[in-house]
Amino acid sequence: MRKPGSTERTRVAAPATPEPSVGAVFGEMARHPAHYFVAKWNWKSALTSALIRGVLFFATNLTAGFRAASWALLLQFAFRAGTSGFWGAFIQAMRHAQPRWLAGLVVGVGLSAVVHGLELLVHWLGGTPELKRSVAVSIGFTVVASFFNLYIMQRNALLVGEHAQSLARDMAAMPRLIAGFLVWPFTLLYRAFRPIEASSIPDEE
């Protein structure tokens, strides 16, 4: 038992850091752009996005010939290798922003609109033959990929910098993360419509 007058202090657990609002995250990115978009440039997103989307553009342009498809692949690979690192950094910064629905809307709609506007311009200037079909496929993929990246980054996958793990470990966790992502919408619906008395059940981390 501690004696009266003792200078010993009882250790109290530090309170959890509150999750930032979407506006606060935008404010931090505006004040520290080098930290978010240079130091935390997400090379994992750049690499995976460039590879997957390059293949998509190659496949959708094969009807115009192998040479045209190869050119579309190279254009898309170069564009995505340069931009998807910033895209991934943005999603990583937004992964804990509140409210979650607004963060998802910003990532899935707002960011996608900006990126695909640039993508359309690059491929129009580059003369991609199946331009409309290629960009349409890319937009569909982006909507799903944006929400998927937000989901897995909330679970510390595909991150760079703090809390990051190796790309090999990220890839090893993908089957579990994909399975979780597929049931995620149903989990959200359950939480939205579950009985009030069940609302005390802790959310998934």
C-alpha cells in the first residue's frame, strides 16, 4: 500500500487518440503536402495498380491489334505508376476519417472523378483506339478498387510508413481480406438495421 505523502503516482492509461474528421484530414494534407504525398507516396499502390490496369487496357484494346494494345498498356502503366502512389497516399490518409460514409464517398467518387479525368486526357492525347471502352472498364474497376483499398488500409494492409508491413505479407493476407470485403456490405446493412438493444456490440476493428 502506498504511504501517505508518497510521491509515487498511479499510472493511468492514455486516452485513445480520437479519429479525425474528413475536414481535418484535408486540412492536414493542405498544411503538410510533402509529408502525405512525398514521404508517404504509396509505392505499393503504384506498383499493383499499374500492373493490373495495364493488363486491363491491353485486353480491351486487343481488337485494334497487338501493337495498339501494347501501346495502350504502356501508356496506362506509365500513367498509373506516376499517379497511383498519390492516390494510395490519399486513401491511406483517409482510412480512419470520420464519418466513414463521407470518407468512402470522397475516395470512391471524388478521387475517382479526378483521376479518370486525367486518365481520359492522357489516352486521348496518346491515341488509344478503344478509348471509351477502356476508360469505362477502368472506371468500374476504380469504384470497386477504391472501396477495397480503403477497407484493407483500415486493416493495416498495403500501407507505407508507420504500421506498414512487407508487400509479401500484404499479398499473403489478401485472400482473407477479399473474403472480408465481399461480406462487408452485408455487415454494414446489419449494423444499420440491427435492434437498438444490440447496438452495444463493439464494431469490428
